[in-house]
Amino acid sequence: MRTTKFHALFVLIIAAIPQSGLVNAGVIASQTSRTGFKDSWYQAVAFTLGNAYENVVIEAFLGGSGTVYLTTQIGASTTPDHEVARTDYVGDFNGQLQFLFSDLQLDAGSYFLVRGGEFASSWLWNDRTVSATVDKGVTIDGNLTAAPSREYAPALDYDDEFTSNRRYLFTVTGDLVAVSEPGVFAMLIFGLFGNWLYGRRVRQ
């Protein structure tokens, strides 16, 4: 009888351990197309995660050379403190898939993928016919542009005045970080208490 109770308690403990990674692994957010058009302004794509992800990889179709930032905000008050990651890239001016970031861990919240670069560099786009994919709880909130400048790219004034029909081509993949349900932890606590009470009765 006591062995059976310990076995049940062990099962509860295993069930309550948070399992991270390899849960719904795959595309978090993407806008893809077989072809694209070059845009030499500075660009930003805004997206929001409803859950945390790990092992995150970000790629985009870029032309020329420049710098890509992943930030938690854009606009005049943005500083390097708002950066999650940044990288420089060099490529063909006609555009190619650029591997930008890997092994990122992103909490739930809003993010901005921002590109700045030299004259004639670009982020390829297509119109509303692009294939857009998002995971559950994820939204793509905007495709934005700002006039090129020598200033810090994420701090520029971005808007969608010229991008109502533009979808910048990018892909974010990763693993959903799973969180154990509160009810499972309640079961674990109840099981521990029951086992302690049973142990007292046996000793008495």
C-alpha cells in the first residue's frame, strides 16, 4: 500500500516539472514569398509574442549590407538599452536570405526587427499576397519605414504611410517554453501533504 502511494506521488512530481523546449517547435512568425522587391528606406517589422520562446532563430531577405536590430521599442526615446540583439550583415545587392540571430530566448511581449544600412541596401518585400504564418498567441503588428539617416536606426520615426501594401520577408522560428498548469502544482502539494499525513499515521 505504501509503495503504491509513493508511486502515485512520484508520478505527480514528474507531471509538475516544467517542460521547456520542443513544444510546438516551428514557425513563430513569418512573411514569405518566392519573389520580392527592394526597398532602400529603413524598415521595421513589429510583432508580439503571447508566450515565451527559446532557441529562437531569425532570418530575413536583405540586400546590400547593413545592421539589423531586435529591440523592445522603436522611436525617439529608444536607446541601445532596448536592444535584445544586433548583427551586421553583408550580401548581394539583389537580395538573399540572411541568417541573423540564433539561440535567443524571448519573453512574452512586443518586439521590433529593425534594419538600417548603407545607401541602396534593402529589405525585400512583396504585397498582401505573401504567405503570413503566426503561432498561437502571436501577432504581426506592422510593416514600417523611416527615412534613411546616420542616426541610431531604432530611434527613427517609423510609420506605415508608404507600406500599406508591403510585407517585409522574414521568418522567426523557435520552441515554445511550456509552463506547468497551476492545477498540477496544487495536486503536487496535496500529494505531498497526503503522504506526510499517511507517514504520521503509520508511525503512530
